[in-house]
Amino acid sequence: MGPEKVDVVIVGGGISGLATAFWLVEQGLTVRLLEKEFAVGGTMKTLSERGFLIETGPNSALETTPHIREIVHLCGLTGEFIYANPVGRNRYILRNGTLHPLPLSPLAFLKTALFSTSAKLRLLREPFINRSLREESVAEFVTRRLGEEFLDYAVDPFVAGIYAARPEELSLRAAFPKLHALEERYGGLIKGMVQGRRERAERKETGKDRAESFSFVAGLQTFPLAIANKLGEVVVTGAKVTHIRDITLGDQVPPDEPDARRYCIEYLQNDQGREIESECVVLSVPSYAAAPLIHTLSPKTSKALSDIRYPPVVSVFLGYHGSQIRRPLDGFGFLVPLKERRNILGCLWSSSLFPVRAPSGHVALTAFVGGSRNPELCAHDDDHILGLVMEDLNSIMHIDGKPIYLKVTRWAKAIPQYVLGYHATLDILSAFEDAHPGLYFCSNYRGGISIGDCVQSARGIADRVRDHVSR
């Protein structure tokens, strides 16, 4: 009996791989998804302990694409889907040891003490600044168009909160392509934001600045678990892929079908070697996991994948009695600019965002340490990190005493960094796909790191796979 044969093999059971499999099955293709762990979801993990609901990875997602609700509906999750408390629209930035709400309207911007009068007046110059003629970092772009203070107290903390990165290292074009496109297409941010809203509405997309945060009653891991349940036997867990081979022989490729290929995927399950053949393979694992799988096919592409940097991040979940917190938790949480010289990158007020995150009379907070800003802090033991976190939280939020519950989660390689020159890496990946028809990359190192980005990318890859198989 020969190896199993299917239309598509997907390597990786995170949200990218699951969403890709979902759309392909909906389109009638035979699919097998191989996940090395015994639970799907990748970094989307939810725990329930002592009445607290703990997200060890992402805490929420933005509804930036209608494809999210399509999957939610088709998986029967509509009743579990919840939007964040409207209070979550309030986001705070630390400046001079005080939390300032990020202004959400022109009037609030004029009144805020977060920015100086000179910084506010500096924005009047933005529509008259010319386009850049070279690739810029996020820091260079923001300083040129909006001024240094806006970089320090608006963009720097948000870059740390989203990418765990430093804005001087990230490529604007790669990390924030829509922001880059505003200048390229419209000549400026203010003009582009006004005109771009109309175009997003036509595409039925929602900008991240206006998209609603969402989760599920029992936490974010509900999403990948429901997709896997819907896929049933398509998903194979405990299956570690070890090698991918192009098994196409020259005389098997018809002259009128130069893209025809067959791939053999070797994997281990229960310590036994297995094989499966397919026309298409979708790699939905982190770049450092994808690199060895395609090394024999392309050492150059393998190296490009290996070179993508993922800084470490430590997530610290803390549970308190409500009486221990001496300030209202009336928002999403707060972010910390580099200039404030703190140990934490920011803190989410988890129990203010969604229900059932803490027992009655209690609150839940989630703080983050490390990233590209302070990677060395992640090398400390849990007790040391907890001390750093509590020192910052106690002084910023006026907390009395120690937490009654805590959970420390370490991500040695947390978030891919879209650094300056990153488009050269993306070009290598595209060239590899052109040279190996039927083999695709679909993970958060390409197309965006958010859950919404991953779902959107998965739909695009699924359409490409369908077109390839139909040919």
C-alpha cells in the first residue's frame, strides 16, 4: 500500500494553517493538515485556573476582515463571539509617570496633555511634506511627517505593543504597508486617511484604527479549536513534518502543464515515519521551522527564512482583589514609551475588556516584558521578572500588595520582525514559489502578524491553491 494522496498538505495548525484548510475544504479539495503538537492554535492558548481566564498568547483580535465572521458563522460560533467592552476604546500612554488617554477625536487631541502645543502645531505641516524617495524605518517616516514627539509618545509605544519592536528597526513599507501606501498614493497621511476610508468601505475592509476588538466567551483558543473540530479528520495532531521532497520526474510534466508537480511530505507520528503525497503544500509554521523543511529544495530560501528575527517576550498574568487597585480600569490598558525607561512594554486590563476573565470582585492584568527593546530581561528567572513587573505596575497604577494569582509565560521567539530591507526576504519567498509551483508560504512573517492579517492571507493562499489545482 503506497502513501496517502491528497490535493493539499498544510504544515502547521496555527490560525494561518487552520483558516487555509477551512477555505480549501469549503472549496471541495482533499486536504490534510499536519500539526506537531497535540493541540491546535499555535500561540493562541487559553487557560482556566482558579476562576481566572488566562490568554498566554494574543489577548484579543481586531475584526479587520469579513472572513473572520464567515468562519465564525460556518463553525457555529456566533453565540460565543463577543466584542470588547466599549470602555476598551480608551487606551492610555505613560508620560512622566502619569497615564494619559490617547485622544480619540480632534477636540480631545487639542485638549490632551499627552502632546505639547508645539507637537500639535507641527501636524499642520504634514500635508505639505513631500514623499520619501527611499525605504524608511517607521521612526524615520514618523519623524519626517509628524515630528519627534509624536514618534516618542504615540508610535514608539504602539510599535512595542504590536511587534514588540523598536521603530527605528522596522521597515515602514513592510510592517505598515497601508500607512506607506497613504503617502505613496495620496501624498500624505491626512489626505490619505480621508480618501482611503472610502476605498476600504468598497472592499468591505475595516481599518485597524476603527476595527472592533473581539474574543470568545471561553477565550481566543475557542476559534482554532472550533475550526479544527469542523475540519475533523483533516487535522492530524502529533505529526512532526521532517522533510519535503519534489518527487516530480521530468517525463511526468506534460509540455502544456509546466506547473504540474508532486510533493512527498515525510513526517513522524508515534515515532513512526509516514509519507503523504500532494500537488500542493502550504507551509504555515514559523520561518525558523519552515527553513529546514525546504533546505534541499533551496538553500537560499532556507537561509532567508532562518534569518528572520523573532525577539523573546514574557507575558505575566496577574490576578488581584479589586480593592487592591486604586485607579479605575476604564480602558484597554496602557503602553509605555521607551523614553519612560520602564521594564514593561505595557499592560492590558484583561478583565475590563471581556467578561469572565476574573472571579467576581477580582481583576486581571497582563503585562509584557522583553521584545527588541529589552530582550535581555527575558533571560531572568520568573521571580526576578515578576519583581520588575510589580515595581512598574505598583508605581503606575497604585496597587496595594501582591497578586493573589500569577502566571508567567515565555515566548523564546515571539513575533517576526519586519526590519529594514525585509522586502528582499519577501522577494526570495515569492521567487521560490514561482520556481516550485504548488508550494506556498502562509504564516505571520508574510502579510501581517495580527489574527485578522493571518485570516486574510489564508483566504488569499487558499484561492491560489484552488486555482493551481484546477489547472
